[in-house]
Amino acid sequence: MKNVLIVGENIKEINKLRRVFGFEFKVSATNSPDNAVNILQSKTNDLVIYHTGADLNLLFNFYADLRRSSATKSIPLLVIAAPEILKALNETIEMANTAVIADNLGEEEMSGVINSMLG
């Protein structure tokens, strides 16, 4: 079973994602991006799912910390964002080993993206 860490700024969104992925993956979660990096350095994870809100600085700081550490730099990252934020992310930045999807994507499509990232 693959290990997935869900990081999000909103507890409701974290809980929703836990319900979606809790059957196929071993899921852990945190609402603190700083705590997420510590978790990732101490526990093996196959994928990080980051549900971002409007404050993209939290996402960018998390991404920089994630890729800076040799222990976490190659972990795939799935960023889930509202459509208006998704557009800005896709048009302005490039993140290595990262997929960015809309938060209104269905569970089946989201699972497809995750399975393609995990190979």
C-alpha cells in the first residue's frame, strides 16, 4: 500500500481528501506546511497532495523546502487548487515532479492522475 501525505490549509478539504484516498492508500495529513516537511523527512511517503488556498506563498515555501532536502526532493507532488488559482499556477511557474489539478475534478479523474504519478 502506498503512503500519501495530505497537506492543506483547510481542515474540511483535508478530511474530504482523506475520504477519497483512504481506501486505496495509507493516508496521513497535516494542516501545517512546515510540519509536513518534518513528517516527510522522518517517514517514507510515495506522494504528497497539497490542497492550496488563495495564499500561494504557503505553497511556494512548502515546495522550496520539499525540493531543498535530499530526503524529499524526488517525492511526487500533486497540487489541488481552485480553477482561478490553477490558471495562475499553470501560466506563471514550473514545478519539477509536480502535477497541478483543479479542485473540482472528479474522484475518478483525480485517482487517474495519482496513479499516473505513482507509475
